[in-house]
Amino acid sequence: MTSRIVSLILFVTVCCSCHRIKHKLSQAKNAAIEKVLPVENDKQVFARRFQHVTYTNLKVYTDYLGADYKELLSFNCSPADLQKIVADKHMVQAHEPEEGLVFADNISWWDRDKMSKIRPYKCGKDFEDQEYLWYDNATMQAWYLVYSL
């Protein structure tokens, strides 16, 4: 009986130690990743792209891995704030909805169906960052995409 109790205590001690070690390794891994790939919060990503714009319901998806990158933002803003963005970035409205901007990512708030009916604003040159901005006047919803080639 005593050997079973000792075995049980030893087993519990090893399990608890493994959990602590696993937790410390996870923290060390996350710290190392942040040194290589700094993590920005959603508000920082927005502030880096847009100044002096009032927004609500911000959602951000970023993918910086690989040779190219992309940032997808969804937010609500007033038509006046939309015009600030368009003017600051020197965007022009596309002649028709952009059908070719499809990514493999399946993001619930990136409303491809609605965006496919809206003529986006865009800017960027070949071999540089490309930026697109869609805006639904009825819901005051904006979707912003920037990607590199």
C-alpha cells in the first residue's frame, strides 16, 4: 500500500512538473517569435495605416509570413472619414468591382459577396504595395486590403 501511495505521489509530481515545463517552454517560444515577428494589436495596425480617422467595430487579419504579406481590416466609419482615407492615400475608384482579389483565407467578417458588388478605391504601383478600400454606404462598413507582390 505504501509503495502505491509513493508511486501515486511521484506520478502527480512528475505530471505537475511537466505541465510547468511545458508552460515555460511555451512562453519562451512566444517570446522568441515576437523578437522575430513583432506582434501588433489591432489598434496599432489601424493607426499605422490611417491617421485622424474615427472608427468602430475594428477587425484585423495580418499575414506577414513569406516573401509577400497582407493586411485585411474591417471597420465602420463615416463617409467623411472614408473621404479622408481616400484623399490621404491618393486613391482612385475602380471602374468596376475587382473580381480577382481572392485569397485562400476564409475570414467570417471579410464579406466577399458584398464586396464583389462594390467598386473599390485603390492605389499602388506595379511591384509595390497594392491597397484597396471598399465601402458600403448603407451600413457604413469599410473593408481595407493591403498586400505586397
